[in-house]
Amino acid sequence: MTEGTQSAVRWRGRQYHYLSADSHVHPFLVDLWAEVRERTGGRLDVTVHAGNEGLPGSHLEIVQRLIDGDIEFYVLMGGILGPVVPALEIQGLPFAFRDHAQVHVVFDGALGDYLRAELLAKGVYALPRGLLENGFRHISTVSRPVAGPDDLAGLKIRIPEGRMFEDAFASLGARPVQVNILKMHQALAEGRVDGQENPLAVTEALKLYEVTKFVSLTYHMWSGFNLLASARFWRSLPADIQDTVLTSVARHVARQRAHTDAFNRELETRLTARGMTVLHPNRASFHARLIESGFYRRWKTALGSKAWGLLEQGVGGLD
């Protein structure tokens, strides 16, 4: 939205995200937009709203509001964006990435360029170098340790929105159940699900150690948050403001990635001190089960040969 006279135009925006104010995302977004405000002399003023601050609707309904220009900025995992751009689910392809550094080389490069172009065609501008770190995902359970894929048989596991999450865990024998992240603690406490899967930073931020006892370090999927803008709003900004935003995004997202990667590694020991039992399962056994199920053959078709080929250029053969 804009306001002011011709000689002193001001743009105002709102940055929504669905994590808490004390999460590994919020303070970096606050710093980012404070820097933009200062460097533009207040010409662009973006406020940051944790927990979506009462914004109604599902993630996809919020994305539609972004496309329509009703809100200006949002952050969202690629898997949830699948109904908008199917290839975005490739960000969470199980056992595709060696480590955190490889992830960002791939998604800051040619594959990321392709995905951003696909989103732009739908009215969403994904900011270059704006993929925030969430981390590799692990399985935590209320009362049943997961030492291998056989232990997932029949397990009611909470998953976020996204077809890949559902297919992956169903292929491993579990019973995936979609639960909004803000209601996950309650669902675990009430026994509506037997476990969940997330980076350790989410386990810490949502205090899931209060309602789960075991955590299996499976590193089964990487996840991050795409920093998204309404293409309509982005195009309304002058070129110098756009350049300022892109420079600040690159700086503060790099800070956020480094912080979150270190934080997730630190939590591997901190959660033990919080009373959780940490298991180190054989990751290859989960990967092998997915191969046997035909999971990768299905998703190579679903994601498209272009995205799949660009990913394999960065990480090697996947199946």
C-alpha cells in the first residue's frame, strides 16, 4: 500500500509468518525490515507479524491474498506451495541433500531461479537468496521410539500440508495426519497423534519436549521458508527500493541460516538435558524403504523433468 504526496511517497507493508516471536525466524525478519526502513529513509516501512497475528485462513488462502495484493509479504515452506507450483515440493524431497550448505548452493542457483520464475508466473515474487533455514527434519514421538522404518508402522504422525509429506510417511507405513503447526502441541498432549516430524528448532520453539519423549535423528527432509512478496506490490516499488530490499535480504537471511544451522546442532544435546531420549537410526534404511515403494519414481513425474534434472545436477542421482 502507498501513501503520501507525489514528492514524498511512502510504501507500507506487512510481513506475516506463522512461527512465534521467539522463533529462529522472527528476530531476523525484524532486523531485515528495520534495516530497509532505515536505508530507505522510511520510504518503505514493513511491520512483522508473528503467528500470523490473527490472519485467518489456511496457508494457501493466505497465499491467494498475497497474489491478490491484500497482504504484502509472507514466508512459507515449498511443500505447502505445491498446489500453486507443483515443482516447489522438490525443496523437501526426502534424503536428497547431504547437508545444509549443499541445500543453499542448489536453491540459490539454477534450480532456485527456475522455481522463482514459476512462482512469478502465478503472481508471487520469491525474493532471491531469501530462502530462510528451518533445518533437517527429525521424528519425535510420545511413547514409541523409532529406531527404523518398521517402527513407523501404524504410527499416527502429524504432518503439515503438502502431498509429499503424506506420500513419504504413508510409504514408510505410518498414518499421516494433517494438523496446523499452532495446534500441534495440543494434538500431541491429547493423544490425537503419536508423534510429529520437524527440525529440532521447532521442537524447542513450540516446547514439544513437554509432550514427546523420544526423538530420532533421521534427517529425512530439509525444510526452509521461502520469503515471498505479492508480485503486484513488488512491482509498485521503485527500482532503488527493490535493490535495497534485495541487499538486506541477502545479508539477514545469511545470518538466519548460520544461526539456525548452529542452533539445530546444539539442540541435539540440549534436548537430552530436557529429558528426551535421542536415537540415531540408520538413515539408509528409511531411504531404501522409500525406493522400494516407488516413491521417487512417482515424484520424478509429479515434479517434472526440468526441476528433477536441475536438482540432480547439484546433488547427483536420487534413486
